Amino acid sequence: MDPVVIVGLDGSPESLAAARWAADEAQRRRLTLRLLHAWPMLAPDPAHASSEPDQNYWAKKLVHTARAEILAMYPGLTVIGELVADDAQDALLRAAAESEITVLGSRGLESLQSYFLGDISTAVVGRAERPVVLVRAATHQGGLPGAAGVVVALKLGGPCDDLLAFAFEAAAARGVPLRAVHGETLPLHAHMPWGADHEVTREIEREARTRLNLALQRWRVQYPDLDVVDSVTLESPARAVARAAEGAGMLVVGRRMNRPALAPRLGSVAQAAIHHARCPVAVVPHD
């Protein structure tokens, strides 16, 4: 099968914003865009012409309208519309396994609602084996990052080459700077009755910056023309990422595929990014 960019459509403003962002990404990557709408109650097409009303009229209209809008914006792009009579989550996970990138709409939950994660996008992000990008309805038309740049969140607790490959490629393709962010929570021994021990915090920051530079070293060599900024902050990784995402054009975070059986599928950093970042969030699974 030829490589594609897949976007899930459900008619919401978020999914239409995702379709526009996906179209721009497919154009940039010179790939086919596949618009997927899944609904278990889709009726099978009749074998012969029928005078009965088309039970799938609205589903077909949804895909047709989105396809027409995309083609008006990107006339040279190959766009395929597809209806699937299946549960949306299952259909998207199957499709994601065959795509270069999957793009979904995201409501972006706030405050108390952040703790209730029942939406399809979150479920797909937590299980997909390839990168998934979540796009909010408020994303600028077309989803272009512009000069705001790409931010990548690094935990530095293990291999992160897949994450860095995606982030560097995304920034280079757009011609924007890349900012690599690492948050380091201060250990208990760094806290004193009067505040943080400055000698301890300086040493922690120095070690973290050394590890961050080592992780970025070969990628900087591979992308010599890319403006790369590294940033270490002494705060929780989730808070550091949420702060760094303000004003970003895209945020890239990782998801460990081999997590303990009882652990959440998404770590705290990925959850913070999905819920609070205003820009498109790419979640890249890695070892």
C-alpha cells in the first residue's frame, strides 16, 4: 500500500481543523491524504439501484464536503474519502498501522475535565504504533506552524531517536527553529528550609544540560542548517512542557510503547501536552 496521511472525520470543528492540517502535511510530504469516517451503523450499499432514501447520505456528505474543501485548497493533492462500518476507535487504529502519520481532532480538556479521558482521540494516541497528531479547532487555518517553531519534549530516561527524528524532520521541513525542552524535578535533598540549595540546583542543571546536549549531538550534525535551542528548567517535566508549548507551532512528545501492564498508556508529559497545549501535538511512540 502506498504511504498515506490519514485523518479521522466525525463532522466536528476539531476534525475539520485536523483535515486541513493533515492536507498541508500530506502536501509537504507528497503523500496521499485519506479521509476516514467510521460509524458502526453505516448501511451496506444496495446491490442495485433503489428508490429508497440513501441511509448513508449524511455520512457521504460529510466526507464529500471535506474532500471538496481540501481539494479547493490543494488542487494537486490526491485525496481519498472512505466510509467504514465499524467502531471508530478500532477503524482508526487499523488505519494508523498503515499510515505515515494519523491526524485527529482534539477538544483539549481543561481543569477538572482533564481527568476524564474517554474520547476516541486519546484512546487512539495511547495505542497507535505510529505517530499521531492531535489538532484543536482553534488551530490557524491550514495548521501551519509559521515562525513559532517546533518544540520537542525530552525526558532523557532512555532512547529517544524516533522522537528526535520526527521533531528534527518537522522543523527542517517547515524551515522553523527547534526547541528541545527538558524539565528536571528537584530531589528532596535540594530543598532547604529557606529555599533551594543553589549549589545542588546548579549541579543538577549542569548534568541535565550535558545529557540533553549529548542526546541532540548527532541530530545537530545531521541538520547543520537548523536552528536548535536547548532548554533545561528545574520543574516538573509536565509543567515545563506545558509552559514551552505556549506560542509554539507544534509540540512533539514521546510515548513509551513498552510500559508496565498496569501503568497508564500515556505518561504525565504526554497527558499534559494533549490537554493543555493550544498548538498541534504530535505523539510519537518509541521504545
